[in-house]
Amino acid sequence: MENNKTINEPEEQKKNSKWKSLVKKFGIGGIIFFTVKGIITSTLIYFLGKNFWSVISGYFTGIFD
């Protein structure tokens, strides 16, 4: 029983220290910023990816007309 607790405790500290290091490095505002930025970027890639070839072909058709 005691061996299991000593093995599990450093594992929990590693998980907490990763989050603590991220919060210390970027701050809560930075983490929120990067999360929102990721959501916006993913959304743009999804919607632009659907019509990517039609937008590109329309652009080059307009140039060469």
C-alpha cells in the first residue's frame, strides 16, 4: 500500500507542475488568448478549406480575364 502511494505522488506532482509552469509562463490571460486563437484559427481553416479551390480558381480566372 505504501509503495503505491509513493509511486503515485510524483506522477501527480508532474501533472500539476506542467499546468503551473504554463500558467506561470503565459498567465491566465495568455492561456485564454491562445485557446480563443486556436478556436478561431480552426474555424477559419474548416470553412475556408471547404471552398478553397473555388476561391483560388475564381481568383486566377479574374486575373487572366
